[in-house]
Amino acid sequence: MAAPAPGYATPSTTLLAMPRPPRRVVVASLALAGGAACVPQAPDDQGRAIDSLYDFFTIAAAVVFVVTAGLIAWSIVRYRARRGDDSLPPQTRDNVRLEVVWFAIPQLLVVALFVASLNTLDTVNEQVGEPDVVVRVQGFQWGWRFTYEGPGVTVSGDHSDPPEIVLPVDRDVAFTLTTRDVIHAFALPDLLMKRDVIQGQDNRVDVTIRQPGIYAGKCAEFCGLLHARMNFTVRAVAPAEYERWLEEQGAEDGDG
């Protein structure tokens, strides 16, 4: 038998040279999927719906990765070349059933992810017919003005003195968004909420906060020189404390 030409690798030497996938990759992916369930949940109903969607996507991706990597590793081990055996394993031209299966499974997975995304989008964009609190939000370079419909309380601030608003927990809150100048974006990262504020278009986003706390807000759309300092704060409190705060703000406005 003639020796192979220089630079030519026989099937056996090629298979022997193939590295095995490290086990730590599989372990890391499983740890990532398990850790997704341990991430702190958003403090609002809409954010929790997004959290659930992210968990679903993470678990689906981890399962696909583990199955794919496992099949590749099994093929490498099962059909690896043995010393002294230069013969190729049995060659299969096609397998219609197998090809249908590995075509159908990804399609079904994509459909499932699409339906789950639509359901989550409906939850996030759902608007309550009669919200408990309505706050008109006006963005401007570089600050925010918040006006509570009904009580008529207004809180305003700019980059040098960011405003803080108070909201009740376990109540439906509607933000109506407008801008006085350029495009902004009303964002509360801890609540997984972001909505564009566009000239000539009134946007609305509803939120129901379940946990008291202080949540940082910001503009998430580049709007000029001091964009990074266009911040605000939301303080979520019990309904009784919220009512007292409204009374205090009304008294201050009256004194002014």
C-alpha cells in the first residue's frame, strides 16, 4: 500500500486528533439553567411575567445545548478510531425519519417560544380600565415632571435635583408619557420596564408594584449632553403612607 502524500491525514488519524469536549462546558450550562431560577424576581406583576419568559428561554436553550453537545460527544466516543483499525464505520446515506424529527423539533420549539412571547407581551402591554393611580409624566432636557391626576400634585426635578415620586403597592398605576422637546425613554430597570417618550404621541404603561422599596429610574434614550444624569426615583410604600404623602404634598402646594 502506497504511503499517503505529505499533508494528507487518513480517516483514523483525523478522528484520533479530534479533541473531546470538556465536561466543564456541560456542567456550566446546567448550572446556568439552575441559577436562572435563583435570580431575584421583579417586584411588579409585569416584570415577573418577563422574568418567567426569560426563565423559559434559558431552560430551553440549556436543554438544546446539552442534547446537542451530548450527541456530539457520544458520536466522538462511539465512533472514534481504535489503534490498528483503519476501517471506517458503517456509512449511512440518509434516514428520512431522523431528518423529519430533527427538523420538526426546532420548529415546534420556535413556535412555543413565539407563543410564550406573545402572551408575555399581552401581559406587559395590558391597560387597566380604571387604574387606582394615574400619573402624567413629561420628559424634558434633562429632567422629569410628574403630575398626579385627581389630587393635582406635581413633582418635578432636573439633572441637578432628580425628582422622587411615591406610589402605593398593590395598586394599579398608569403612567401617561409625553415629552416637551426631544425623544426620551421612561425606564425603571428593577421593574423591567421601559417605554419611549415621543413628540406628538401619548404613550402609556401600567405597573402594579408588589414590594415596597426604592427603585431607580432613568432616561434610556440618548437625548443630549446631560442624558446620563436624567434620573428619577420611585418610592413604593403602603397605601396608607401613600395617602399621607399626598396630603403633605397638597399642603405644601397650598402654602406655596
